[in-house]
Amino acid sequence: MRHIIYAVGTFLFSTLVAIGFCITTVQAVEKTEAQKQKEAMAEMQRRLNAEVMEKPFSVEAEEKIDAYVKEAMAKDLQPEVKKAPQFWRPGYTCRDIYHHGWNHYRNCRYYHRYYGRYW
């Protein structure tokens, strides 16, 4: 009877050790896959950043903005945007939001021209 208990105990112990080893191996593989995915995402982000930085942002044309402002002022239209964009900070000028896009820059220029102040 003792031998049977010893054999069953040994079998259970070795089975538990094997299961623990398998779980550890699976976790290591999952970490490796997660690490590979993280590295791939970082590489994609680096390439995207490089691609974006290759082309400097430029407002379509200052003449277009000046024409827009002049036409809107002639019609006495109030600026479409009454509230500052979320990224606006005290002390900013239109030049500070130039890199946020043409529409923001144009709206800032018109708001400033119309009201004589920034948001």
C-alpha cells in the first residue's frame, strides 16, 4: 500500500512539475510575442514620424487666408469659431498654432482680425 501511495504521489508531483513548466513556457512565449509586437509598433511609429517630418507643414497660401479674411470682413461675417481650440494656451498667437493645420490657423487669423484680440 505504501508503494502505491508513493508511486501515486511521485506521479502527481512530476505531473504538477510538468504542468508548471508548460505554463512557464507558455508565459515566456506570450511575453516574447508581446515584446515582438511592441517592437514592431515602435518601429512603425518611428517610420511614420520620419515620414511626417520629411515634409514641412505649410499653410496652403497666405494669399488665400488674406483673401478669406478680406472677403469675410467685407461681408461683416462673424468668425465661425467663437471658442479657442483645446490646444490653445494663454500667450499664444496664430503663429503658435500654425502647425495644427490650415483651418485652425485661418480661423485664428480671422478671429484676431475681427475682434482685435486672441481667444
